[in-house]
Amino acid sequence: MGTAYDQATKDVLRNTALMIGDQLVTTDSLGHYTVTISGVTCDKGTRWQIKQCNEEAYGKLVVRRLLSEARITINSNWKQYAFCESGITPCYEQRRDLYVP
């Protein structure tokens, strides 16, 4: 979750369709977006193979506007949220503002 901005002008991207990873997300009238990353982590192979498999599956997200080839790649920081115990603040939520080309 966060706010999406135009990378060049820093204007808020209101009601804009974005591809975040493989999900189609539309920002609201304030430029806010929400995306959910979920799945089962890899658990077979050596320690290195498991790490590599999980990084390939969850480590990076490509962000672009729909109908545009310009893109940015962001790190998901998935390890910080994968095995958390919820307390007062949900530990599975991450706020990230995006600056989209």
C-alpha cells in the first residue's frame, strides 16, 4: 500500500492503472494503491537453492503503467513480512510510495 507518483513530475497518479508484479492495480482518486503478495515459500534443496528460489519468486516486483513499456523494479523486502506474528500493527503491511516512469 502507498501512493503512486509520476517519476518525472512528482504529480500524484490518480485513477491510474498499474501493473505491479503480475497484478493489475488501479490507484484511487488520491493516488493510493494496495497490492497483496502471497504464496508458499520454497522449501526443497540446499540452503542456497531455497534462498534463490524464494528471491526469484518474491524478491523483486516490476512496476509499470498499463500500456507502457517504461518500468521500475523494486525490492519487495518479503523476508521482513513472511513469518511475522501480528501485534498491534499488522506486521504483514508495508507502506511504499512508488515513483512510476
